[in-house]
Amino acid sequence: MIASILPSISPGSLLAGGVTATAASLWLLLPRGRSAAADRTARWLGWLVGVVALASFVATGHRLGSVGEEAVFLIVALVAVISGAATVVSRSPVYAAIWFAMALAGVAGVLLVLGGQFLGVATIVVYAGAILVMFLFVLMLAQPAGLAPYDRVSNEPLLAAVAGAVLLGILSLSIGRLTAEPPACCLMGGTKAALLNGSGSAAEPATAAAAGIDMLADNHVARLGGELFGRHLLAVEVAGVLLLVALIGSIAIISRGVADAEPAVARRVAP
Amino acid sequence: MSLFADVVAPAPLVLNGLVVGAILFALGLVGILARRNLIVMFLCAELMLQGISVSLVSWSRHHGDWGGHVLVIFVLTVAACEAAVALVFVLQAFARTGRLDAAAWQALRESNLSRTIDRELPAIDTVPPKFPKLTPAGIEPAADEDALLEREHV
């Protein structure tokens, strides 16, 4: 759709535009201690520019062959990316945590589409179910009433936004170099028709067949478990020890620190 | 003959997955650099880990083996450990300063960096959020004096 609107733009300029729009959008969206009205305007502008950035990244994406697959991937990827951006720019840390849960849902969807059924579910269970709840516990314990001043300002928002966008541009460039085919937006007529007819996904069965493993076959979890507890058994044991050490360490730190911090409790009320 | 002559170009789905991973990683990086709330910084680090997970699973699909999946499982494990230990540190930092502010620890900065000074912020309209309430019924119990002293907002 977007591909047919923008037939003649080169992928490089589209990427450059997307990266610039990303930087501008994040710079507008990050909290900078403005008054309420200016903040609202900047946020609106920021989300608008962000939509432009997203559109250019969608346009540089590659066609997947079937419309259904494309639609599903697009939806889950947009949920992940938009919620991720909202996590970064939310003023209130509680909202940031909730948006992060939404981003996790999107990431789980992306993992499912990419063939990681177990990991998609594990992300929801472990991250959203356990780690995020721990974050919310700490927020409930430590968040002062209302919006704290340090939540309304950022460290060097311009430099941070530019740094992130430059990193994104470099990564997208090197990802684009992995394939000789130009993205779907910028193809000449004949090649585009050939790609839309399904040759775009031709490389995938070849790759999987070359390695002799079909990731999407039956018994996904059983085979993943076989790999994990077969080839990586020692690493699993080490991970178990790491969990135990983290548990003991955090208990030791918090029990010692409570005694140390007693005199400071009186200061706690002042923001 | 090129070293990579027999390398198959990644499938379109793999490329798109890599781009999504890169975007999530870059967003998390911006958050780490810019935000000052310790917990939001931590959430942004987790967002970067999510971007890495998406990239790893994409490469796993490309190569057709389980290495990426197994590595993501270990990323989950280490993220859980890291969250436990780091949140304890955040709680300690809060107990000492009363703030979740990274700038509260700016005494630890490099000697050639200037001090972060907070300017006076313009007031924001503090409209309290409206939550649904049940219709009161029965007799109102006597107010607990101790409960009134506690913070009503956390």
C-alpha cells in the first residue's frame, strides 16, 4: 500500500528520513519540564512525527509473501514499538511499567511469528508475570505522591534522541546490506511483481532445509527442551547457581541496608 | 572466492524481525540516556534486552538451529537475577535519599562534568484522576486515627 505510493524513493533516503523523524519525535516526546500547554503540544507533534518515522520504517520493510502473515507481523511489531516508545517517554513511572507490559505483549507476538512459541509464552509469564510485578512492588514502595520533579525533566534529551537514532540508522543500514534485494517500496515494476508472486519468501525453506531442522514442526517445546538439557546442560546448572546467588545476595543487601538506613528514614518523607 | 559465497541471504521475515529488534534496542538506549528515574531507566534496560531477544530468535530462524532460543532463555534467567539485585539497590538508594532520582547520586560523577542543577519547573494542572466508586451503604465506621496519618497515595 505504502509501497505503491512511494515507488521512486530510494531506500537510503527513506531510511535517512525515518531516522531523522525518529530523532525529532523522541526529542519532542521526552519530558523537558515544560508548562502543561506546551507539553501537550509537543507530545501531539512528537506522536505525529513518530507516525511518519514508523511509516518510513514500514515502507523499508520487506514483503513476506502472504497478506495475512504481513498483517499479523505488522500489528504485533507496531504494538511492540509504539508501546516501547511510550515506555521511554511516559512521565509517570507507573504508566511506563504498564506500557512496558504492553510492549512485552507485542514482543511475545513477534516471537510467535518468528517461530519461538515457547519463548513467546515464556516472555509473558516470566517478564509480565514476575519481573514487571516486582517493578510495580518497588514503585508502590518508593514512588512519592504525584509527579516528582525528576520525572518531568530529562538528561540531555536532544543528544540522547540523536544517539539512539544514529544507532538505529547504522543497525538498519547493516541489516539492509544483508540482502541484495531492495525493499518492496523501491522496486521497479517487473521485480516487484515477481516478489509479490511469492518468490520473496523463497529463501526461507532453502535455509531451513540446508540446516536440516524445521523450526515450525511438531514437538517444538520437547525439542527445545532436548537441546537445552542436552547440549547446554552445564549452562543450565550455572544459571541455577546464578539464581541462587542472586537470591542470597539480594536478601543480604536488603537486610544489612535496613539497619544502616534507619537514621535516614526521617528524611524519606521530604521529596 | 569470497568467504561468504555460500551464505544464504536472510528471508524477509528474518530481516523484518531484525529491524524490530534494532528499533526496540535504540528506544531502550534513548531511555537509559535521557530518563532520570531509576526505575524507568531499569525498564529501558529491559526493553533493550527484549530487542536483543527478538534479534536472537530471528537469527535462530535464519540458521535453523536452537542456539538463539537457548540464549534467549538464559537472557530471561539473567534478567530475573538482575532485576532482583538491582531493585534491592534501588530500594536502598531510595531509603538513603528519599528520591528515585539518578541525579541524587551525582557526587559519583567524573570530576570534569558540571553539576546537574534542577531549575524551577512550571506548575502543571493537577486534576485528580476520577476513579469509579461504589455507592456507600450501611453505617460509616469510626475513623482510625493511625490510618489517617498514612500516605493515601503511593
